[in-house]
Amino acid sequence: MTLTYHDVMTADLSPLLDAAGVWQKMGERFGVLQTDYRKNVQGALAGGGWTGLAFDAQQAGAQATAYEYGAAQTEALAIANILREGHTELAARQKHVKDLVADAQANDFAVDGSGVVTYVGFDKLTDKERFAYRHDPDYPRLVAEYDQAARERTTDIRNAVQAVDDSDQGVKLALVGAATDLSPDGSGVGGFNGQADGDPLHAGGAGGDGQKTKTDGWHGDGSFTFLGPNAGFSVTGGPKYGKQGSVKAFADLFHLTAQGTLTNGHLKLSGIADANLGERVSANWGFSDKGVKAQVEASEGLRALAEGRAEYRDVGVYGRATGFAGAEGSGNLQAGKEGFKASAKYFVGAKGGVAGGTEVGGIGVGFNAEGWAGEGGEAKVVFGKDDTDGKWHFGAEVGAADLIGGDLGFEFTVDPHKVADAAGDVADAAGKAAHGIGHAASDAGHALSSVGKGIGSLF
């Protein structure tokens, strides 16, 4: 969430130091626990006469546990330092905002609740002084100069508030980095981070080379998640759910996702990369007032996806690349008042594809193409609403391969909300244009009237 002027002016930063103190004590305590564990558990068992496979297994586990205690100490102390450094940076930048406001107020400028500056010096004049000012030939020039000064001060305050937000985003990224373990050391990926860096500059925090959240009006945000071995199983159905239910099971060796955005005014750039290695099986069915649906899917293997998008107001474009190696099969049927969808596919082998498209005012068109090395086939037709994004989709896709083949598809989409917004923007623009034409006509009328009076005064 982007910080506002009000957020910056009213934020209490002292809890950052309180939290840093708690993390510092936690780190020191983990260090004591590591020493005690190595001496009283790992060392005690290693110093006796215990040998054999059970001893070897215990020692391997004990070594990993001892490492994790040390990694926990490193991570906790790094977080404590990031919080302290973050407090220093945020406090300095918050003070700069408040100093700009105080300076403006001391020079007869007012600052409203959103950080907009206006000159109020004329309001402090007596009626006599105000009358003299307004009849001074330089009065229009003075008003223009004060208005320009107010705009410049508003920009300075806005940039200073953005600098606080940049630091806030940087500290967030540094904390996420410190708490993310990507090393196979100890008990493996997903434990405590033994390489945590407590310097926000090195960890991609405020002002660092790892993350620049704002450059010449650009503001960025991003996240990274990594999940190690994971599995799950769920069943829904029965009287509680009526005539609908599902069965799902999955087992993943890993799943990582990285995503980020860059915004500058109405321009937004976004991207996502996702990779998963595992297997999953699912089945869904339902009978309701919306219609009937049934779906079954099973797959195992490695999937990867990279996608980029660019959007400006109601116009957007996207590009996507995908890859898969493994086996998959699925069938889907849905029919009701929100449309019709049907698809079936199976595939064994490897494939890679690209997709692209554009959307203008909520109406989009896209295509996709894949190259297959393996065996399989696919057919798909869509005419209906997708509950996941609220859009209406119209499209088809077909593919086949016997060793070498491929897949082609197209799709049209309609987003009712964006269409309504775009129509509203057009109506607003038309209204403003009509308003401007009205003003122009009125000004022209006044001008003609003045000319007429001037000509009349000559006779």
C-alpha cells in the first residue's frame, strides 16, 4: 500500500525500535541455545561409546539442528538491524516532510490534509492593504508568482512523501529477504536464513542497488515466495454442500513465484514468473441454479510460466511464455445461464508456447501457440463468464501431436466493469468538451459585445 501525506505526517515510528529490541534479544537467545545444544546434546552423545547406523543418523540430524540455531541467530540479528536502520532512514525522511510543511507555513502558505500548498498571505491583509494590492499594476504578476511557488512547494512535499514510501518499500523487501532461506544448508531450503544480511542497502532495501522503488516518477513493488516439499488432500461434498463437491490431492517438490510491478501515473508495468515441480489430481462437480459443471484433471511434471503486461488507462497489452514437461490429462464441461464451456486434452512429453493479446476499454483479443514434442491432443470451446476474473470469454483451441505437433487458439474477452468505466470516461470527456465549447462561445459573445460597444462609442 502506497503511503499518503497523512500517513507520513501522523506515523509513529517508535514501534520499529521496540521491535528491533525484541529481535535483538531473540537472536542473542538463539546463540545461547546453539551453544547449549552443541555441548549438552550433540557433544554429549558424540563423546560416549554409541556407534552404528542409529548414531550416524542422530549426528546428522543434530548437526542440522545446531546449524539452524545459528541460522536463526543470524536471521534474528539481521532483522533487528534492518528495523533499526529502517527507523533511522524513515525518521529522517519523515522529518524532511515536516520541515517542508513548517517552512511553507512560516512563509504564509497553507498545506491541506493531502499535502497541497496554497498561498494565504493576501488573506492576512487589511481591507485597505488588499485594496491597494489589487489596484497595483504588479498585482497579477505577484499572484502568478505566488501560485507558481505554491505549486513548487506542493511538488517538493509530494516528492518527499514518495521518498518516505520508497524507504518503507525498501525496508519491506529487506525484511522479506532476511526471512527467506534459499540455501540447502542445515535442514535444507525453507529453514532459517543463515546468510541473512542486516544491511538494508545490501539486502535490496532503501537506497540499495538491489531494489530501486522509484526513479523519475516510477514506483515499484514486488514479492518472491518459495515453498519446499509440500503435499495436501481435501474432500468436500455431502449434505453440507448440496449437489456439489470436489476432491483434490497434490504433492509438490517445490513451487516458486516472483512478481513485481512498476507504476508511473496511469502507466503500469507488471510481470510474474512461476515454476512448479509436482503432481496433482482434482475432480469437481456441481448442480445449481447457474447450471451444471463437471471437471477432472491430473498432471505430473515441471511447469514454468513468465508473463509481462503493460497498461495505460483503459489500454493494455500482454505477452506470455510457458513450458511443460511431463504428463497431463483433463476434461471439463459446464453449461448454464452464464454460458457454455467444454474441453478435453491429454499429453505426454514436452511443450513450449507463447501467447499475446491486447485489451482496449474492457474488450480484449488474444492468441496462443504451442509446439509439442510428444503425444497428445486437445480441443476446447468457451462461451461464457469466468468467475475467477469476472470477464466473459469467447474462444476456441485445438491441438494434436504424434511425436511432433502443436496447438493454436484464440480468445475474445469482455470485462463489463471496464467497459462501463471506459464509457464513463468517454462521457466525462464529452461533457468537458461541451463545457469548454460553451465557455468559448460565451467568451466569443462577450468579445463581440465589447466590439459592438466600441464601435457604438465612435458615433
